[in-house]
Amino acid sequence: MSTKTALATQEWLLEELMHIYRQHPERVQGALERALEGDEELRWAVVVRAYLEKRINLGKAAELLGMHELELRERFLALGIPLRVGPADVAEARAEVEAVRSWFREEEKEGTSSP
């Protein structure tokens, strides 16, 4: 199969998955979650792209990657990924607050505490 044919097949498959997702999201959601859980590079690429496209903030990106926000900041800086510091709007501020709350809930479940 040529590269052009393979690409056309992949594009067709993605389009079909989007149609199914719009009508029955539960049918596609599990497969997408398994793909992201099973492929760390794919998860990283999806999250970093969403961050760079300003669809998620740093706190949400850290949550999706299972990292502390400070750890992700350091990694972004090391990789030359620009940081957006502070929320751009009220919705983003709320998302950051929820990400921090989620992180603290996870720490409490694990029985650790912050200094």
C-alpha cells in the first residue's frame, strides 16, 4: 500500500470516528482513553498541542499528564515550550483552582501531605 493510500485510509477512519463520536460518544470515548493511557508519547503530544493552542491551561495540562504543575513548568522550560502564566479569563482561573483541588485530593488519598 502506498503512503498516499495509507494516509487516505487513516483520514477516512478519523472522519468516521468523528461521525460516530458525535452521535454516540460513549462508543469512541473508551477507545480514545485507552489509546492515550497506553501511549505516553501520544498523550504528551495531544496535551502539549492543546496547551499551545490555548485550549487548556498549564494546570489542566499537568493534571492530564499526571504531573505537578511545577514539574511540568520545569519540563516546558527545558524543552523551550513557552509558559502562559496566570489565567486568561475567569473560566481558566476556575479550571486552575479545580486542578489544584484535584491534586490535593490525590495527595490525601495517597496519605501524603504538602509542606
